[in-house]
Amino acid sequence: MRFRGIRLRKSRALAAACALAIAGVGVSATQVVAQATTVKDHGPNPTIVLVHGAWADASSWNPVISRLQHDGYTVAAPPNPLRGVDHDAQTLKNYLATIKGPVVLVGHSYGGMVITNAAAGNPNVKALVYDNAYIPAQGETVFEINAAKPGSCVTADPSTFLNLVPYPGSPQGDFDAYLKVEANGVYQGFADCFANGVPRDQAQLLAAGQRPFAVSAGSEPSGTPAWKTIPSWAVVGTADHVIPPAEQLAMATRAKAHITKVNAGHLSLITRPGAVTDVIRDAARAAVRS
């Protein structure tokens, strides 16, 4: 009898445990349904499109991409040709036309020039995010913005910081520009100008693999700015040596952007990817609600 009593108590305990487990599964399923309903009610999550800047490629976004993908976002980082503002914006505009549904468009550095022009007139682009980026008004150029406030490491004599290389079919006087690796006079060198805050071994890899920027792109004026009609966010690196932080703040304020300051150099997407991702998430949530 004692044996049967023990077995009976065990059976009751097992049944109770199963009931609790079933109840727990029911709660989880209810939560999932509620979450799915909320997302459905507010519309689909946007596609996040990331645009790199000069002397870089899409891999510079990898630390941000991995975080966004972990959150379940669809992310794309198409190559930026770096041939000229209009050419690059049209290339991106054509790419955006293949995406269905809402888009959050993000640009780093010169990528800010490109997204400002590519998003104009596209109703699917619900938010613009500028990461240590140019946020140009109509008619402004990269070179003009660099010189608007003191502190940029790329406003001296170009021969001190650029290697100029002819490219096939280039207009007369145009060149592919590469940043010099070594310091030269007032130029601090690639690591301290472009990649300050990045570990030295990683900065060396970035210098070796940099993609060239057509010199003519720096003097090409920007067109009608998309930020006049599309909500924008801005990450301002307070230790940026390429685009002076004061100029970043001035441009972001003019665009009525939501501003986040981070203690970072020009490559905050590499040195502060968590902070940059948080801002993109904010923009994506706002895009879902719009």
C-alpha cells in the first residue's frame, strides 16, 4: 500500500507539472499572438538600407547589420559607386525602386549626400538616418561643408592627404582619390584623420582596402533635400576629424533631425555600433507608426 501511495502522489505531482507546463505554453502563445497583432496593426517592419561613404565599402556596416538582423529586420547595404552625387543617388534610387514596403534609409559620411538626393520623391522612404554624415541643403557640396567650420582634416592642400589616380573614361582633370596612409604636414594620417578611435590593426586593414572617391564628386552640388519632407535622425560623433562636429550639429539642427551625440570619431558605425543601431531602431519604430 505504501508503494501505491507513493506512486499515486508521484502521478498527481506529474499531472500538476504537466498542467503548469501546458498553461505556460498557453501564456507564451498568447503573448506571441498579441505581439504579432501589434506589429500587424502598425504595419510591416521597414527594410533598412545602409549606404557607406567615401574610402569605404559596405562591410563597414557589418557591426550594425548583425545587430539589426538579430532584431529581425531585413537589411541591405548596396555598394555606393562613389562616382558623383547625381550618379550615386540615381544608382541608389533605382535600387530603392525594387523594394516593396516602407524603407529606413541610412547614410554614413558622403552616404548622407547620396540618401538626401535619392530619397526625394520616394513615398516608401519613411525615415532618414545620418551617421557622422553630410546633411546638405540644395546647392551645397562636400568640399564646401568640410570648410564651413574649422577642424576638418581634409581641407588642406589635397596633395598632402590624397593620392590621385587616373581612371578609365574620366573627365579631364578628374581622378580617383585615395587617402594617404602616412601623416604629412598638417594631415594626421589615415588612422588619426579618418579612423581615429579604431584599433590600429583594424585601421590598417581599412586603409589597405579603401575604395576611391572621384574628386569631382566633392564639388558637385546637392539637389532638392529629402529631409525637408521626410523625418530624419542624426548621429553626431563628437570626436570626428573629417566632418567637424559643430558642422554636423548645424546641419542636423537645420534638418530638424532627432540628434544623438556619441563620443566617437568619424567611424562611429565601427566604434559605436550599438549606439548607431539604437538610433536606427528609433527611426524604424517611428516608420512603423507613420
